[in-house]
Amino acid sequence: MKKIAIITGASSGMGRRFAETVNELGKVDEIWAIARRADRLEALKETAPYPVRPIALDLSQVKAAEALQDLLEKEQPAIRLLVNASGFGKFDATDEVPLQDNLNMVDLNCRAVLALCQVCLPYMKPGSKIINIASVAAFQPIPYINVYGATKAFVLSFSRALNREVKPRGIRVMALCPFWTKTEFFDRAVVTKEAVVKKYIAMYDPEDIVRRAWQDLKKGKDVSIYGFKAKGQVALVKLLPHRVVMDVWMKQQKL
């Protein structure tokens, strides 16, 4: 039986870095790399440690999960790892973002994560792992980034609860919660010429976040957060009333 790792968002950022370092998990026969841009997935063959199967899918579309399910039924692989790294955000007032963009954000950040977990679980054995990328934004309401933050809150809650469900089967699920990260995310997130986010407390490298994720996954953690400032913010927003947290955010960003 072929052992595979499935990684979405594999064309760039943390998804790509997970594909390039998947040997941290151990040996797999093939990496199924999923993203919209087929040319980027082809290029991944040059840097990944194992053979790559490029699968060009737009996971915001319902039929994408169905296509993956059909492929799994046909090949019957053993999935050692699933990384849900696809996602995007928009920084602006809710009614200033096109409705379709907000709906697509929910589809990709929430529905696709749920769909891929459910489609892949029947092909997972004891020792299999799932990493779902959430965000530090999952821990607090954030005006002007509220849809994105809410989708990541879903990913965090869903991942932690799913981890408890599948733990008796020897399968582990971890939510990765990065802070501001140097990726192409911002190319799509910034909607207006006058940026909503004017101050970044910290900006981390995806390599460092992925390295910590592998370490935390091996330790059996259900949440991974990299960076002193990121952990400090998460601790504070758990203690402070959220109205105060939102007041601080608005003042910090001069909104």
C-alpha cells in the first residue's frame, strides 16, 4: 500500500515549506501537492525530498473535495500526513470586501478544511497526523479582519475537538497558529491603498514556524504557536475582556 502525504496550499508559503521538509515526519512514497497553480506545483519536484504528484484544484469549490475523494477511492493509499495550508484573508471593512470574496474565504478556510479531513480520515492508520493551519487571530475578534479571524477560530476549535475524537484511533490533529508571517498572503489580503494594518508587532519566517510545528507535532501537542510575542499576545487575549482587546487593536492600527 502506497504511503502518501497530502499537502494543500503547497505552491507557496508554509504549505510549500511543509512539502519540502516532510521527511521530518518520516518516509513516504509520494507527496500529493494540492494548489491552484499547476506550474508552481511542478517546480516543487525540484525541492521536495520525495516524489511529488501535482494536483491542481481550487479548494474553494465544492467539487474539489469530491475529486480528491474519487482519487483516493481509486488508489486506496495510506495517508500518513494531511496538511491543510490553503487559505486567504482580506483586510478591510466587511462591507467593503466583495461578498463573493468573503464567501470564498469561508469556503476555503473552513469548509475545505472540514471536507479534506473527513475525506482523508478513512485512509488514515495509527500514527497518521493532521496539521490544520489556523492563526493567532483565532483567539480574538479583530475588527476589519473579522471574517478571516472568525474562519481561523473555526479551524482552531474544530482541530482541537477532532484531535480528541480520533486520538483512540492513534491519529493526531494539531492546529498551527502562526502570527504575522512573511508569505504571499499579504499580496491578496491588502484590499485598499491605505492599509488597515499599519503596525506589525512581529513578522516571522515560515521556515521557523514550520520547524516548530514539526517539533510540536512530535511532542503530541494539539496547538502549535511559534514566537515569544505571539505566545504573549495569545496569553493576554485570554485574560482581557475582548472589548478591551478590540479597543487596543483599533488604537494600535489608528482605526
